[in-house]
Amino acid sequence: MTRPGLRVPRQRGEEVRRALRESGLLDTAWEICREADHLVLPLVPEGAVPSDLGERVERDFAPVRRPGPSDYRELVALPTAERMLLPRSFDVVGDIVLVRVPEELESSKEAIGAALLAFVPGARLVGADRGVHGPERRREVERIAGSGPWKTRHRENGIELDVDLALAYFSPRLAREHERVATEVARGDRVYDLCCGVGPFAMAIAHDGRARAVTAVDANPVAIELLSSSLRRYRYTDRVLAVAARLEAFLPAAEPRERVVLNLPHEGIKYLPSVARLVGPRGRLYYYAVTPRAELDGRTQAIMDALGSEATWTIVERHVVHPYSPLSDLMAFVVERAER
Ligand SMILES: C[S@@+](CC[C@H](N)C(=O)[O-])C[C@H]1O[C@@H](n2cnc3c(N)ncnc32)[C@H](O)[C@@H]1O
């Protein structure tokens, strides 16, 4: 929408701006426009401006951006004792914000949601995150502000993933890990992404473009439909085969590959004896497990034992992906199979 402005030569800009401001004629809600060697100063609508100050014009001015609070907690009206319990962090997935609401603040959840909706640029919906449950690790989410579906598109590592936060597992906290594995894939490698969810590993590897083939498998058909939708959008359907199947059905007939990802952090270990057969000579397994910090060495040994003694295995790396609870981390274990 256009508004009244005063067009003045640049060299008179400061003098006229001050005169307009002192007489209450400058509209400070709008940015000054720059036009070659002129400036256009925004005017309050009804003000009478002396004609010798400049030329009266109409322009589409941009609003002045006022610095907002640096922390969403400043926007939640709560007594100090309760404010201390507000979580410091939250997750953003596409245009959806997820926050863990402490039990003690359940009655203030709408106020927390409203604050996050106002604080996060582009947020459409805010959900209370009640954790992931069941074999398909679906997230229990409750709308606490905003509107619309749990389906969104999330951008990570330069690609947009189709995500439905209520129907298929996704966490934005693994973005660096998805990228890290993709950058390790060598030209011509064939990859299995087991328990792929909506396919952030498979999509990052496909986008990188060096793999010869990727097969992504998940028991949740909704996750596979979301991955298929992302693959069609990027025309990567010839790079990734998306398979809706349980590992129990998929693993027995599968052929060995150069890279295998298995991200099933609570119970993946039970599949390791069968997954071991899928890792080719000098191939690598990227295995993820929730690991109590005090038991790191014991868990590492349990992984080696589960892989079995038919081949020689070497742990080439283990690192923390992110803290999981006060006493445990989500850990990445990278294990290599020997040549023969
Ligand atoms: C923690 S999520 C990992 C998702 C994905 N890899 C990622 O990084 O976002 C685990 C996934 O394993 C799948 N899953 C669980 N048990 C399975 C099984 N027996 N066979 C195949 N997939 C399974 C779930 O449906 C879920 O999508």
C-alpha cells in the first residue's frame, strides 16, 4: 500500500529529516527509501509540509523492524518461580515448533505456545512434544498454539524433506549426522538405510550424488510414502529405492553393500547379527544407540559381540550425536568390516 512521502536530494536528506521530525511530520514507523541521488522520507498522513522542503510523492515504504526479545521466555507472562521452569530450548521442524512442557507448567501450555508462535519467525503451529512411542517411534504431539496439519516440509542440508510429525518419526537434531554420513559415501558405493523413517539419510546421500544406489527400508508405510514424495519432488526416484517392510522380512534376502546405516537406537542391537552379513568387505556400518555414559565401553563390546566372529570388525569411530537424558547420549558407532 502506498503512503505519502517527501522526495529530497540526498545532500539535503539529514537537514529535512530533522526538520520533519521536529515538527512531528516524519512517520517513524516506515523506512526511508533510497532512489539514486534522492531520498524519500515517510510522512504522517495528514501533515502539511512546506513546499520548499521537497516534492510530495506516494511510495510503498517498508516497515521499520524493531528488535524483538532475544529469548521466547520473555514473552511468557508467569510468576518468577514458574518462569524458571520454562524450557530454554525448542525444536523447529519446517513451520512447526515443538517444545517439551514440564508437568508443573501444564496449565500454562497455551501461554507458552502463544509466546513461541510470536517468537519464531514463520511459525504456523506449536506442539507440546510428549516423546516418541511404539515400534514406529511416532511422536505424540498436542497442539498448544496456531493451526493446521502436522505435515510440513523441513529444510536440512540443502534439501526439503516431507515430514508428518504425528505419523512418522523425524528429529531435526540429527541433521549434522545425516550430512556426515552422506559426505563419507564414496563414488559408486551402494547403501542400505535401514529404519530410514522419512529418509533424511537416504535423501542427503541421494542429493550428494556419489552413491550408485540407495535402498531405504522402514516398517512404517506413512514414512515410506513421505520419503517417496520427497524423492519424486527432487526426481531422485532412480537414486533411492524406498521399501515399506519390516527388517525381519527384508534382511534375509538382501545382498551385501558398501555402507549400511541402522538407526533404531533402543533395540537395533537385536538386528546386528543379521545386519553384519549385509556389510561387504571393507564396508562400513553406521549404527546408532542410546548409551548410558557410564556403560560406553561395555556397550561397545556388546555391539562387537553382536556382529559376530565370522568377520573381523574394527570400531573406526564413536561419537555423541546429542545428549538423550541426564545420564545417556545418542551415540554413533562406525564399524568397518575387514577385507576378508
Ligand atoms: C529412530 S527412527 C529413525 C528414522 C531415521 N533413520 C532418521 O534418522 O530420522 C526408527 C525407525 O525405525 C522404524 N522401525 C522400527 N522397527 C522396525 C523394523 N522392525 N523394521 C523396519 N523398520 C522399523 C520405525 O518405523 C522408525 O521410522
